[in-house]
Amino acid sequence: MQPILCIASELDASEIAALVNKAYRPSLHQRGWTHEADLVSGERTSPEQVLSLFGPQSFILVLCQDAIIVACVHIQRSESSAYIGMLATEPRCQSRGLGKNMLACAEQYAIKHFKATTFKISVLSSRPELISFYERRGYVRTGHVESYPVSAGVGQPLVAGLQVKTLVKMANPALQRTLLSSRR
């Protein structure tokens, strides 16, 4: 059966939380390339935290295969930009392009429904392979770095000084080239 992309509902919160936790903080035998279990302990999210993401300017896209959510991404409007986060793919389905496709769908959704001109993401500073993944998709480092958000209830750092970096991408490719050339 063909995968189906749709907007999640509040009824999907528990399944989304389980997927995100499996992708970000899996057990040893479930780990895909995107996990951060060596850097942070505990759950990445809870069903209650996922429920709090539903609102008029905040959506979660899900990709379903045979009625099972195999990928998700959160999109939230902020003025003329969109924050994209919680990009997760079922570990056994990773390295098939689902993450790239979900990211592209999130960007297109943000352009169409939010008129977004800029996309923002946050990545753990200790994940150079993941930062490279986003850079290959046109995101650039902003230089903005924050301490890991322990108080947000998204796990406890296992390494001292863990930080979160912000990356951005312009929705207009011509503006993105201008941004890139000005940063050199």
C-alpha cells in the first residue's frame, strides 16, 4: 500500500510520541543514524507534550504506512517564519529518504499555509552528522547557540555543556544564495 501524508490529530499524540522517542532515544537494538541516546537520557517527548503542539498555527504532518505512523514533523508559525522540529522517522525505515521528503513537505506546507519566508530548526551541537544533513538541504548555521533546555522536560544531558544550535533556510532560493554569500 502507498504511504499517505496527512495532518495529525490529537488522537495521534501517543503514537507520535512513541515514534519520536524511538527515533531520538531508542534502545540499543533499535538505533538508527539519527539517535541521540548517547547524549541525552530519558524520553524526548510525552503524549502530553505532543498534545500541546496542536493549535491554530501549529501542525504535525505524519506519514502513514498501512495505518501506522512511520514519520512525522512539527511545523509552527512564527510571524513570517516557520519553526520545523520533531522530524522523526521509524528507525527501521531510515536511510530511505523519508526524512528528506518529510522536511520538504514541512517546508512546502509552511510556504502554502503560513506564507513562510524563512524556516528555522534546532539541532544538538554534538550532532555534526545531523547538522550536515540539514546543510545539504540548504540550511545555514546562524551562530545562535543555547544551552540544552533541561527545564523543557525533554531529557537530561549525559555530556557536559550540551548545546542547541539554530539553523535557518530562506524559502526563496535566490534569497538563500544571498544569505550564504554574505556569511562567507
